[in-house]
Amino acid sequence: MTICTKLAAGFVALCGAAGMAAAETYDLDALRRAVEKYKDVEVALSEGYIPDPSGQCVHAATEGLPAEWGGMGVHYLHPGMLVLAPPGDRVDGMGTHTDFMKPAILLYEPQADGTMELVGIENLVFEAAWKAAGYEEAPMMNGRMWDYMADKPETSADEAHGFMPHYDQHIWLFRENPMGEAMPFNPNVTCDHHQM
């Protein structure tokens, strides 16, 4: 039972307004300023971000998608914001964090010299947790519904990149994306220099 169904009939309108909290609008320049400090990956690590436990650098080609779509890079996750579950076959969690001013995921592109370059940010909510919180539709950011990702057992690719079914939204703040700043893959991001 959601919080909305627990409220008295006179407050149902408030539940609709609360549901709208999942539709957020952000100024991209303000977001850049808010997360610029994470250009130094050591700052990200000191604030609790960790490299994706799978160790992978996500690229469309390795996901069975057209290589020209490009990559996402290496994801640095904040376990506290994602409320990650104990390790299992797939990354899972109970978080419903959607604040891009403090993103749950930072996206880095591995460089030839071994350093990591911040290229974007992301938020992710696991489908089960999102629905348990009373939301029926995906979150929205700047008028765009977040992407839904779930692995399809009938394919050899892992469409959810090792995660349980989830909604996510990428924002390319520090690397131009010709496909759009909110698209999941970026043709200008590569995994060519990734080392496991």
C-alpha cells in the first residue's frame, strides 16, 4: 500500500502533486558547477563513490548495439544514494535518489595515461524500489522520461549492464554528445584505454 492510498480522500490531490516531484528541471550550467569538483577522481573517492563493481567500461559495441553510438564510460557509484543491496548476480538496490545536483553516478572516460576524465553524470533508480515508493511511471528530467533498462535473456548482450531492471538518466556535462545531452550513449566517449 502506497502512502497515497493511506491518506484521507481529501488529500488525494496532494499525492498527485507528490508524484510530480519525479519530474524535475535543471539548469545544465548549474549542474556543471555543482559537480565540477569530481573532475578530480580522488575527490569522488573521498566522498564515497566507488568504481562499478563489474569493472567494466560500458560501450555500445560490447552491449550488442551499434558501435557508432559510442560509450558511457566507467561508472563510479555512490552506494549510499543507490542504497545498494549486498553483492549478488546483478547490482541491485532500494534507492530512489533523483537529485542531479548530487548525482548517484559519475561517468568517467579512461585516458591513455591511466587517468580518468569526468564526462557526465547519471542517476538511477531500481524499478522495484521506484514502484514500491508509489511511482507508476519513470522519472522525468527536463521534459525527458528516463530510460528503462532490463536485461533480455533471449539475447547474448547485457542490456542492463549487470544491473537489475532500472530507470536511468545520463547527462553529458563535460563531453559534447551529438545525439543529445541526455541520451544514454555518447559517440564522443570511448573505452579504448580501459584497463580492468
